[in-house]
Amino acid sequence: MKFLHFTNNEEFDKDNHPWPKLNKIYDIMEHLRNKFRNLYIPDKNLSIDESLMRFKGRLSWKMFIAKKRARFGLKFFVVCEVGTGYIADFLIYTGNGTVYNPKFAKYPVSTKIVLHLMDRFLGQGYCVTMDNYYMSPQLADILISERTDLYGTVNKMRKDLPPNFAKEKIPKGDVLAYQRGKVMALKWQDKKSVFLMSTVHNASSRLVKCKSKKTVLKPIVVCDYNNTMGGVDLCDQEMSYYPTLRKQQGKYIKIFRQFMDQSLWNAYILYKKDNPLQNITLLDFRLQIIELSIQKYSDRNSSVHSSRCSSTLNPMRLTARHFASHIPQIPSRKSLVDSVLSVVQKKLKAEKKFEKKREFGEKIARSDFASSLVSKFIIQNFISNKCFVTRFETRSEPAAHELGRDREPRCGYSSPGLLPGEMRAGDKKKTISKFREHNDIVSSCMEQIT
């Protein structure tokens, strides 16, 4: 890959180049952007968000976004179709050298990004979802004039919002809304205050089931925002499963590999649109692209260094020995992995049950079972002799006369001044009922173990 180049460095003129920081990749970037625009017309709902390409090299416009998985890298501003995640357009952020559409040079950066990405969709009735980095009352007025709707979260400190919009306190679950023409500013009190703007919603709410299976009353604009904001996240998630990015490569090589992933993802979306009945995964689609590329673009007339050359001209003749292939799953039986897991889980469950019984038996043998035999012996003596008083010592402790005590033995386990096993005849009924209950518990436990 180190010999892969897309432009002639000797012809580079920094003063006349349209985007000097991306001069090595500029031509192929513009080619892909035109292809993405012209091959497919997205549906009505679009979403704008940032995407981060992992890169930790030395670069002045390298970004850090803590909420992204890569955290360090090059930032792409992407507009995607909500339902499929098709990449309609993108913009690479290069710091102060980022090139925007000159028509929108007078606006702030966040507004310029949205207008640059939505330029070809303006005036066609689209609806775009965005987060609080881009949303502002100024942007809402511009898009309304271009017959384009928007909604999403908004920063409570933006200019031109209603006075005391952020400071006014409301109870949990309540809604505070302001209307100015077609633009609505809404505050919803959940665990925290949520601030939103919309040009297509009002302040109405509906019941929604949460993850905890509770029904909560939420504004409709919040529900729609949660359902339509994930277009860019869907695209990033699918591309992260089979990445082509590699370490120790220059920034323009990594950007080219990112372009490859984006192109394959868009091609996969278009293929599914044209063939809705074929249930093909992204992995199978990429493998088919690899095989077809080898067959179409391989050089069959290249010189063969070996004396034993093959008589066939099929470049895929080594598939059986050199290329990975899938093992088909038998539809009438469970897969081998599921069967092995079920056997292992059953064995672990049986071993856990046996270990639990063994520990319980040892516990009874140590303490409970021995004390039950002592209590049984004392109860039998109570029944046979009404005035019988005895002390049965379960541990090797000194007797009462050895300690110099001259008192009547009495029953008690935690009273001060008593030795283990001391009893008195006055507590006969209470002791007998207590011992019988204890013996019943121990006998039932012994039956479970045996």
C-alpha cells in the first residue's frame, strides 16, 4: 500500500489548490461524493451527525471525542438516510482549513456544516434531524425559507431562545413550550431537563413503554428524535464489523480505506434496494465483491515464473485451497456450537447442585445435627422424669462447681452467666416445643440430602 498514490506531488500548487490539506486524496474524494449524490435519491427523513475515523498519528486537525469508540481520529460530518443509513454526502473536518460552500461563508461554523451538506436537498421538502451541536433558531429560520423542516435537541444557551427558557423550573414529566411562527421550542423535565426545537411538531405527548416495562408520557418530538437520529450511528456500526483500516499507515491511505468502507456500505444498500427478496448479509456481499473483482481485474497474461504453468485461465482456481469458505448450516438440526453449549450448561448446573448439597450436608454434620441429638436426649429425660434437671455439655468447658458457683441450673443460650447446655425445669414447655421444631427442620434436611 505504500506505493498507492492518487495524485502527482510535483504538480501540487498550494496557492491554487481548492483544498490544500487534502491534496493527496482530493480527486478521489470528489469523485465519490458525486457518485453518492447521483446514484440514489434518499427518502424524506435525513440525519446529520459526526463520524470519527480512528487515527493516532501526528496531525494538527486530529480530533478527540470522548463518546466515540475510537476517541482519537479524523472527524467526518455525514448526512445519512434515516431508514437505511445510506451516506448521501460527507465533509472532512480539517480545522481552520476546512473548505465550505462559499454561498454560506457568512454563517457560523455549525450552521455552515448543515447548509453545506444539505445544499442539494434544499427546496425539496426534506426533513433533517440533528443534535444540539448544529441546532439553533437561526438555522431553523434559514431552512424554513428553503422549504426544509428540522427537529432535534438544542443547547439551552443558544441565542434567540425565549427568555428564562432554561432557568424556569417545572415538575418532572411536565412540558414547557413556546411557539414562534413554525418554530417550536420545548422543554421536557425528565431526570434532567431536555431542550428541543422542531418545525413539524407541537407540544402533544403520548404514552411510551420504557425498558423497565413502565409506561411514561413523552412528547412526540422526543419519540421521533429517538427513532430518526440513528442513521449515522447505524452506518458506523455496520462498517466497524469488517474494517479495512490498518495501523502504521499515512493519513491519506487511511482516508482512502475509509472511502472503501463507505463505498461498500452504500453499494450494499443499493443492492438490497434492487433485490429486496434476497436476504444477504454485509459479509456475504463483501465476499462476493472480492471474488468478482479477482475474476474481472486479474491479469491473465502476466508472466509465469514457474516452469509448470496451469492450462486454465480461471483466476479463482485456487479457491479450494487458499480462500476462506463458509460451512453450510444443517437446517433440520441445531448447530454444533449450540449443542455443545447446552451440554456444558447442563453439566455445570448439575455440578453446582451437587456442590450445594454437599456443603449443606457438611454444615449439618458440623453443628445442627449434633445439637439435635443433644436436644433429643434432654427432651426424653424431661418426659420421663417431671422434676429431672440435668446439664449436658456439648463443649469442653468447666462445670458450675469448678467455677465456684452454687446456684440452680437453668435453661438459656444467650443469657449472661450461663454455661452451654444448662437448663431448669421451669422452662419445660418452652424448651420442648423449641427442640421439637428444631428436630423437624433437621430431619427434613437430612431426607433431602439422602
